[in-house]
Amino acid sequence: MDDQAPPTTSDEITDGQYKVGYVLQTFSASLSVIGSSAIVYKILRDRAQYKTMTPYDRIILGLSSCDILSSITLAIDHFLYPINTYAWAFGNSATCLLAAFLLQLSSMWAIYYNCALSYYFLLTVLSQVRQKNLVQKFEPWLHLSTLYAPITAITGILRGWFEDDDPCYIADTTILWIIAGIPTLFTYFSLIINNIVIYALVRKSVGSSDNIAGPSLARERLKREAATLMFLYIGCFFITVAPGFILQGLETYFGYNQENYGKIYAWWILFSIFQPLQGFFNFFIYIKPAYTRFRAANPNKPMHFVVHQALFNPDIPQMNSPSEQSIIPANPNEALFNTNFRRPSSSSDSSSSSDSSASSHSS
């Protein structure tokens, strides 16, 4: 009879498993930095071309800028951990605090800009229904609300909320949920509720020809395109943030330590892949209107040609007929998220409405 004891099992993951997660996370973060940088380039290029910037562009510019910082943080944070704590870590107490500060600053800032984007979409639809430019009134507050992230990051350093050793973030679960968990839940519920309200309003009122400046098939296409972009942004946010939120809950339940991390390793891998990818997804969503117009104008060209044109060619083809040039602005983002859809009573009113719309979107 063999008296040898059975081998013990452990939920501690190996250095090799950590390295797999780090490589995936760095690769995803690199894609996100490229995508967000391309968005920033296109917005600034269009600003020079059209001499104006829409509220939508300003919010996406803020979101993409925060995403660049967030993606860089996710790509390097594992190097900033104190040496001998994890694979490839060669930092110290100071770099550990830096990693915690950057994580709170960048990740929460990006999350709050997603929240601001959902409220902007809601205000845009309400403006179309009520024929009042609510975006112009509330846009500054949307940007100011995102300052929660830098304020809590700075407060965390001053108040000693961040650990200078593993986990290089907030060890106190109460504080963690107050400054990170609850705001993330608030963003989740805001996106869900705002999306439901937007869907109801679009179905009931915005799609009606009574709210459109004249009978126009192009107008209806613009509304469908705008609604599609709204749903895509919200869907991509949930895809990228959900694994991290679930991981945070599991870490609270099992305890954040290497001995237990094997139990939640699968979620950590999903977090490593999807958390940094928002900028990558947002790039395709943001250039979709320009891509659609260039594709229609170049039906026989290959995809890479159309993508290049959508990104680098400022002369975007218009999908409206010549008779509608005074109705639909040249900038597709201004056309998609136009908050001034009053019906003109004459051609002169139509021109006045278009000028009013352009001024409402100018910086």
C-alpha cells in the first residue's frame, strides 16, 4: 500500500500565467492607444477643416484623451509593482503609489466620460423633441462632472488611501466601493436608463416627420445612423468594463492575494484582454459615419482604401441630394447629432435654421 500523501493543491497562479495576462493586456492597450490617438487626430484635423467643433466631438475628444492615459497605465502598471511581488515587477513603494494614482485618475476619468457621453445623447434627443438646445446649456456640466476622477486620485494620495505595496491600489474595501465601485455602478445604471429613454423617445417622436426640417430620406437615414452609434458606444463600454467590475467583486469576496487568485484567473484574463480595448472599438465607431459616406462614393474600392479616406481625407462626401445642401451640414457629426431640428416655414427660414444649428455647435 502506498503511504505517500496526495499532492496538495493551490489556487496560486504561476509567473507564467501572470506573464500571459500581462502580454495580452499590453497588446490590447497598444491597440487602444493607436485607436484613441487616431480619433484625437481626426477630431483636431476636422476642427481645422470645418472651423468648428461639435459637442459630440468635444466629449469624444475628452474620452479618447483619457483612454490614451488609461491604456498606457494598463500597459505599464505591472512593471511599477514592487520588485519580487509579481513577474516582471521591478518597482518600489513610490512607483506602486504612482500606479495606484494613475489607475484611479485615468480609468475613472474614462468611465465618467462614457457616462457624460450617454447623457449627451439623451440631451440631444430631448433637444430634438422639445426643440430647445439643451446640450448647449448642460454641456459644460458634463465636462465638469468628470473632474471627480482627478479629485479622488489626488485625495487618495493626500489621505493615504493607496497602498505602497501589493495591490498598489485601495486595500480598504469600503473606500474602494465609495470612490470606484459606486461611481462605476452609477455609470452602468445611467447608460441603461438613458438608453431605454432614448429608445422610447426615438421610437415615439424623433422618427416622426413632424420633427424633421422638411421631408427627407437623408434625415431618416441620419437618425438611424445616430441611433446605431449610440447603441454601439454603450455596448462597447459594457463589453470592456464588465470583466473588470466582476473581477473587483470577486477580489472582494475571495480576498486580494496571490494564494486565491487562481480561483478568479479566468476573469483576470478577460479583464486583461477587454479592459484596455475601448479606444480600439471607439475608433471604428467614430469613423463609421465618414466610412459609410466614402464607401457609398467608392463602392468598388478595397476596405483599406476607404478606411484611409475616412481617416485622412477631410473632404467627406455628402449623402444628401443637392437640394438638401442647406439642410444637412457638411460635417457628418454635426448632421448626426444636430440639436436644432425646427421645421422652417420657408427657404429663408431653412437657411436661418441651418446657420443657427452651426453656431450652436461651434466652439
